[in-house]
Amino acid sequence: MTALDVAGPSAGSAEDVAARAPRRAFPAERACAVVVLVAMLIFSVWSLSMLDFSWGNIQSSWNIAVKVFSRMGPISLPGPEDLFSLIGITFGIVVLGTLAASLISIPVALLAAANTTPAPWLRPVGRAIGVITRAVPDVVLALAFSLTFALGSPLPGIFALGIHSIGMISKLFADAIENSDDGPRLAIRAAGGSRAQEFWSGVFPQVLPSWIATALHRFDINLRGSAILGYAGVGGLGYAMKVAFAEFPTGYGRGLGIACVIFVMCVVLEIVSSTIRRNLLGVQPLGRGLGDRIVRAATKNRPAPAQRVAPRGEVDVHRMLRRPWTRDRVRDTSWTATGLLVVVAAWFLTDIDFSQVQWQFVPRTIESFWPPDLGSYSFADFAQAMLVTIQVAFAAALLSLVFSLVFGSLAARNVAPSGGVRNTFRVILVIFRGVPELVLAIFLIMVTGLGNQAGVVALAFGGIGLLGKLIADSFEEVPNGPERALTAAGASRAQRYLAATWPQGLPSLIGNSLYLVDTNIRSATILGIVGGSGIGFYLTNASTVLTLHGQVTTLVLMVIVTVLAVEGVAAWMRRVFR
Amino acid sequence: MNSTTISPVIRLSGVSKDFGSTRALSGVDLTVERGEVVVLLGLSGSGKSTLLRHLDGLELPTRGDVEVLGRSLPKLKAHELRRVRARVAMIFQQFELVPSLTVLENVLTGALARLKGPRLGLWAYPKQLKLAALTHLDRVGMLEKAYERADQLSGGQQQRVAIARALMQSPEILLADEPVASLDPESSAQVMRLIREIAADDGLTVVCSLHQVDLALGWGDRIVGLRHGEVVLDTPAMGLSKSQVMEIYGRVATSTAELSAIESELRDAEFAAQATDGIR
Ligand SMILES: Nc1ncnc2c1ncn2[C@@H]1O[C@H](COP(=O)(O)OP(=O)(O)O)[C@@H](O)[C@H]1O
Ligand SMILES: [Mg+2]
């Protein structure tokens, strides 16, 4: 007996079945989305080909690099005193900038969160503040405010980080508020509490752990990006590196040494901040950096211990008036004290001198950004530059996508042929992520003398670490029923991957790739400032001169529109391919 | 005593409340005298929570008037409303303590209406308020837990802390919205007894919603039954038996679905009663 026999005579012939089968449904919106995706892929390939990665070009940059390495001095560090003061300044700038942004983010988040906003029309205002501050690169802010401060002063850096970081921090703060339990707040309202009391007693204690975790996470990001602030004349390690790289060939050894210091500092402080997040707050570090990963691996399967307080002896009301020094209280108090100490130390390390600030420039600087204008350029010039930046972003994303598809797939438990392969590729991805891509970019730009190509390579490098991990995670999260069904039907490993894993992982792959394009556009803008290309070129030129600030506004608006467009497309894709 | 003893402390007249197309309350008239202990009885969705929230000005009626402690709530400005709320305490089914704060600080939040500006941390409250809070904790048997985090307590313990927080207001009216619906039978009995004792000792006016008939009987002075946002029963509890209440419920139930819901509730109540008998 065969299967066909079972179906019986009424089933008819194969052609008959084909004729009766329903046509494949293909909704118009989905078709549109596919067309857009293909168009973006073609655009990426074209961008990559426009950037002249020809063999001759690679060879000549390789020759330049070889020449540089052969002629530069040995890798060296500044003297210990200089080194510690540089580290201190960079650390202090990042601490104070992040702190300032966190404090400003509180009222912004209160406006933006649905359950605390004083009036519904203020919500978009809060969100807009977040979007705008996030879109203006910190380097641009630092350059723009450099007139107000002496060269090498830490203040423009604090200012720049303080404004730019509001975007991410206020968004996450607002999310935390919206995710908090409304009940305690209503209980305080029911007892006659005012709005402010509702917030500080009912909401704030609930969101504080997540707020601290957010601030620490942003601290890590700001530290990774701090090298770039040196390009705007902000003192610290980044500035010392810039100065060193400006001296060829003698300074290159020192520049490389400083780059290593920045790298080590990033990793060490990331470990510290992840440990705090884990131990103090019970928040799993979810960041992409090396330190986060080490902490996650080291603390796996160790739940935070619960503590009980058992007062000794007789309890009476007057005795209980004094709060006992339990382990919890000692711990909380010492963490608070340490935090305050770090802030005070940061204040002194940066050695802020307010007497140097030219306060009269502050209002004029702020005013100078309005209205937006084009200066002596045409809109076509700016559009052309924006296109170059977008090309860099897409080209880098394409390179990242190709490599991370391979690396990420092999790092997924359900795809990798063996545990050993999986772990190897997980480690490779961690290494990719550990390198601060902006430091890498500066280095490549310096060494090869190329702008866009070096930028693409650096961005692609960082992108592999990010996208590879996201791909690996999303493949591992795919429901494994279909895979098991195919295995049971005798499919090979490769067949299972293509027929079961891929289709299920595709929606998040698309979303993650677009997210990468989004962050790449921001990074490519900044790289343009270092490498003198794309929209960054015009930004550098315009931000240092007060009368040209109108151009900065125009350029930043163009970046905002581009990023918002990518975010919009990403949101649409996620909906269509869900 | 003064004039407030003459007029009722709570007076609802023709109160209706619509949420969009849902009518949560419809034409409710209710008067509660000072010192009365009233049980609001009704199935889930009958409007008990909504009614209680009106008594604290957390909702304003779509139609009709809510008068509490001599003030007409819909007419009050925000700060006047807060002053009324300070005299009316509320306890909730889910306790609604701030999980990461200590028990003592949670109790102290009950005094916020008497303080100016926001407070954060125990040191921000004056010493005599802390003493008062500890006294209230002692009264509900939670003194030794004063410095534990609220989320480390059991449900019954959390509800006691919530009662201490309510006492911190020195309230004249105590509202309780299904205070024991999330508790096991033993803690339920303890918490209900505690509320009753405190109400008697402090001469509080109490409005407490319940959906278990057996808990309501013999606990309150008066039983008010709600159905579809309407008052369908308003009777002294004295001498009322479970079957009498269920009979009234049964008579007002108009659909078979409602009748079967009531019947299953009756079965649950009997089962719970047997279970507690078994423990004894
Ligand atoms: N905030 C609200 N928005 C919309 N509908 C509500 C709201 N609160 C209550 N309701 C509706 O009003 C009715 C009564 O609810 P509720 O007062 O919570 O009943 P109970 O407390 O007796 O279970 C229900 O139909 C409920 O869905
Ligand atoms: Mg309810």
C-alpha cells in the first residue's frame, strides 16, 4: 500500500490538485517591504563599491601602514604622573557629564512618561527633547561650545556629554516610570499626598535601581566615546592621543600607547559598573561590552541572596526608633558614600576652573544656532555630503551583516555543529565588541591616511560584534519545535538551518540590521569629523565659528531626519514581517 | 460633639459613573452615619471598587453628588480634595506598599498629607511622626519588622503594614477594597478581626467591600449589596443568616448566569467555612 492509495480515487491527479490549490497570497504591503529591503541591499552594495575598496587601493593603504609602523617609535606611555592626570580628567569628564545628563533626564522623563506627565500635550515635548539631544553628536556640541571655554578645558566635554546623553537616559528613565507599579502611587494619592509626594515616595524608590543601572550603562558608552571628544579640544586621554598622532613619526608610539590605555580603562570600568549593577541592584547587565559579558558569565546561576533582619532582645517602640546597622543598611550606606566620593573625586580630578568660562558667550552661542541656514553652500552640497555619510553607514552595515551572519550563526547553540565551535565564535564576537570602534577608527584613519574606507572598516568591525551577538541570540531564541520536526523527518543540519531556523529568525534579523544602520549613521557622522569627510566635514568647519552655527543646525536637522526615516522604516518592517 | 455628628459622614445622591460606554455605577443613593461599619457586597465587576474610589475623590461622578465629611467632592479644588483625602484612609486588595522601602517608611507615607513637600528616606520625617508610626506598627503586631523591606513580608504582614499606614493618617473614615481577597483563610480572619477592633477602638466609620458572603456576615453592622452598579440590598446585618442574604441575592439575580455565579460562591463560602471549622 502507498500513501496515494490511502487518499482514495476521489483525490484526483497531481494536475488536478495543482489547479485546485489556492494561489499564494502575497499582501501588497509585504511586497512593498520586500522591494524596499532589496533596494536597501542594492544601495549597500553600490555604496561599498563606490568607496573604492579596489585591490590597488588596499595595497597602497597597506603600504602606508607598513611604512608608518616601520618608522614609528616603540609603543610608549606618558610618564606616570601625566598618565594618571590624563586618566583622571577623562574619568572625571565622563562621570560629571553622565551625572549631569541623568539629573536633567529626571524632569524630561517625568514629562515623557504616560503616567507622570502633567498634561498629555507635554509628552511629545519630553520625547522631542530626547530625540533632538540624541541626534546632536556630542563632538559637535563640544566644538560649538569650545569658544566659551579655554582650550583643553574639561567643561565643553561635560557640557557635550551632559546634553547628548539626555536622549538615551531620559528615554530609559521614562520607560522605567511607565513600567513601575501604579498601586503605591495611588495609595499615596488616596492618603492626600501631593503630586510631588506621589512621585518621590511612590515612584522614585521603585525606579531608582533601574535608573542607576541606566546611568552606569550610559557611563560605559560615554567612556567608549570619550576619545573622540579630544578632537574637539576637550582635555584628557583623547586630546593627548590626538596631539600624539599629529606628530609623525615620533608621536605614533605614544598615540598607540594611549589608545591601549583607553581600551583597558573601558574594559576595567565596564567590569566595575556591571558588577555594581549586578550586586547592588539585581539588574542583569545586558550591555554589549566585554566587561558586561565577563560579569554575566561569572555570576551565572547565582541568585542574589535575600536577607532578613532579626532584632535582638526585647522590642519596644522607643528602642526601635534607632535603626539597627544591619548588613543591608551597611551595604547601602557604603555604596552611597562611595558614589558621592566618586563624584567629588571627579570634580577635583577635572579641576574645573569656572573663572575661565566666558559666560558672555553662552547665550550668544545658544542663540547662534538659530535660524538654520546654508551659508555659502547650496543644499546640494549638504545633500551630497549626507549621501556619503549614509553610504558609509550602509556599506559598513552590509560588511557587518555578511560576517556576522557567519559568526553569529556559528555562535548559536542550535546551529553550531558542536559546543566547542559555538564557544569559539562567542569569544570571537566578544573580542570584536571589546574594541571601542571609535578608537579603532581614529587609529585606522591616522595610520592609513584614508577617511571613508577606514571609517567603514572600523564601523564594520564594531558592527560584527553587535549584530553577530544579536543574530546568535535571536537564533537561539527561535522556538525549537520546527527544528525538531525536521530532524525527525530526516533533514540534514544545513536543511534544518535554512528551512526552520532562518525563516523564524528573519524578522529579528531585519530589525537588528536596521538598528545597526541607525547607529552607524550617527557614528559615521562623528567619524566624518575625525576623517574630514561626509557631513562630518561640514560639521567640523561650521561648529567652530559662531557665525556659521546656523549651518550646524541645518546639518543636524538633516541627520535627525535621516535617522528618524531609518527608525520609521525599521518600525514598519518589524510590523510587516512579524 | 459638633455638627458633623448630626449630618452623615458619607452621602451619595444619584451617583452614576460611566467609563466610556460602560456604566460602572448607576443612580446610587447611600448614606453612612458616623461610626457605622458597612460591608459592600457584590460579585466581581459589580462596581464596589468604583464606589469606594468615589468616596476618596479618586474618581468623580458622571452625575450626582458625593458628599464626604460635609464636603461635596466634585466641587473641591485639588488642594481641598487632598485635605479631605487626608481624613479618609484606604486599604487595598494588593496592599500597594512601596516594595523597596522599609516598613517604617511605608507607614510614614501615610502622614505625607500633613507635611510640606516631598520626603525621601527615614531621616526626612520628624521624630514624633516616627514614634507614632512605630506605635501603629506595634498595634498591628509588626513592630519588629519596622526596618525590613516591605517586599520581604508575607501578604498578611503587608496588609497589616498597610493598616498601620492608614492609621498614620488618624483617619475618620476607613475604606477597604477587598482587603483579604489575596490572603489565605487564616490571615484573612486575622486581618478582618484587626480592622474590626481598630474601628471599634477608634470609633472609625468603615466601608469595606467584600465578595465573600460568609466573611461579611457577623462582621459589619450593615450590608449593602451592589449589582451592575446599582444598590440592590441595604439592610442591618444583625440576625441576618447566609441563606437570607443568598435568598435576597437570588431574588435580584435576573439571569441564569448570575444565579449560577451566586450559587458557586455560596458553595465556596460553605467550603471555606467547613475548612476553618476543620482547623478549629
Ligand atoms: N478605569 C476604568 N476604566 C474603564 N472601565 C472601568 C474602570 N474601572 C472600572 N471599570 C468598569 O466598571 C465596572 C465595575 O468595576 P469595579 O468597580 O472594579 O467592580 P468590582 O470592584 O466590584 O469588581 C466593571 O465593568 C469595570 O470593567
Ligand atoms: Mg474591585
